[in-house]
Amino acid sequence: MSKKVTWAVFTDGYYIRIMFNDGLDTSLKVYRDADFEKSSEITYKLITRYRVQDSSNNIVPGDSSNLDSNPDYLFDLLGKFLLEQANINAFDDLIVVSPKPILDKLNDYLPDLVNKRIIANIPGDYLMLSQDKLEEALATYLPIER
């Protein structure tokens, strides 16, 4: 039996955390920038989206007016990123965890190919939960290879 990779995407509308399960047990692993292609790009875009360079070319926090310049930036960026990863079969199944208003809005930005792989949309803000609490909360959605 081949391994089934399940991604869990956690977002609060500002931050994104991506974890994965390889189907061997119910553990979740954290993706880091160097773990897969293009993750550095999404991380860079999220970190720098509200930052600007000052006259000395130092990176400084952007003007607060930038915060409203594109309120859907995260949704668009995450939708495109997940589509790129679905196209290269980086994951088989997807779990999306987010507060309900964010979850509803995010679903509008997810392409059909990504939506077809969603096995659970879980309303809630789990970003700050510890590793063991996340694994406990998602255990029923994480397949174990037998």
C-alpha cells in the first residue's frame, strides 16, 4: 500500500501553518521553509507583504494603510500555493482549520482540484495549540497505513 500524505493547513487569516501526516501514524510534522519546493516563496511573501524599505534600504514595518490595500492577499496566495502543490501531488488529502468566517472566505479562493482533496473543514483557531493537542484534535482525519 502506498503512503497517503495528508496536509493540515491552519490559518487565522494572517498567519499560515502547514503540517503533514505521512500515513504511518497519527503524528503531524511541521513543514519548514526548506522542506518542499516553493515554501520559501510563500513564507517570504507573507513576511514581507506589509513591509517596506526606508530611505536607507532597511526593511521596516509598512504603513498601517497597507494592511487594507489587499485584504484578500492571504487567501489568493494560499489558494495559488495549494493549487501548485496539488498539481505536483505533494498531498493526497487536505484538512483546513480556520475560524469560521475565514474558512468560509478561504473556500472561495480554493480551486476545484484543491477542494476535491479536502477531507475536513474544521472551524476554529488552532494556530497556538501544542503539537500533541493538534494531533489529538485531528486524529480521526489522519489515516494510518495498515
